[in-house]
Amino acid sequence: MPITEDIVLPTFDELDVQDVNISQPVLIASGAYFGKYCDQQSKEYMLCRLEEKDPRKCLNEGKAVTMCGHDFFRLVGQACKDEVERMAKCMEWTHRELKFFHCKKERKIMDQCMQEKLGMARPPYGYFTQLRVHHTDRPKPKSFATEFKNANKGLSKDFDENVKEKLGEKHPLYAEI
């Protein structure tokens, strides 16, 4: 999208949101729980981005996802910080791509803590790939498709017959199939 003078860009104050400051191993270790905890906010944001086709219109939804991340990691930090860090360290030190398969014991301990202290069960495999209907309170955006109110405006009623007469009955456009 080319930027012209009539496009209004958001101010820095509108864009300024405190980032969720965590490391990649911690994010990957707790990612399934984070995804499930902030599922509604994430879907709302992605729906807005898909429907509006303009990221400037979805700033509030993006801020809601960030705030949900702050809330989630604050809860985890209060309840299961040691278990999540232990899992993250295991993943970091046993596999260069931060895979889970060497850390089954740590994962089990983290899953138990999340279940007991926060009441959050790890979502089953494939949970995030399942089709689920998302209900929203946002109004439906206007359609970008062109509306043709009268497709034959300006054409005479016998236009088709005139074309048929000029092209001839044996023209492939009018041949019987």
C-alpha cells in the first residue's frame, strides 16, 4: 500500500505498548498454555486483521493480546516460575532447536504445577488446528467488493439478439452444446 498525504498514521503514543519481556525458551516452554489462555484475544485480533485489511484499525485488539500476555506471565511467575524456568533450561541445554522430547520429566512437573496451582490443563495435540467458531461483538466491516446494482445499464433490451444477428447463428458463442 503506497503512503500518500491523505493516509493518517497512528501516533507513537497509540503504538507504544510495553512488550512482554521473556526469553524464547520460556515462551516455547509455556506456549501451549499461553495460547489457550489468550485464545479469545488472539482470535479477535486475527479476525480484525483479516476483515479490515488495515493493521491501523486493529491496534486495540493487538494491545489486548499484549495485555493478556502480561496477565498470563504474571500469573505463571507467581505460581509456577521455578517449574517453567526448569523446563526452559532443559530445552535450552539439550536441543539447539528447543525441542521437548529430552525434557519429559520437567514437562510433567510443569504440567502438574499449572494444573494444581492455576487450574490450567495442557491443551491436547492438535487443539490449535481444530476448527472453532469465534463469536465477536465487533460490527461486520463494509464489503470491499464492487456492487453492481444494474448490470445491464445502458444496454438495449434486444442487445443479445442484435449481437446474435451480427455474429451469426453458427458463431461458437451461440452454438448449441
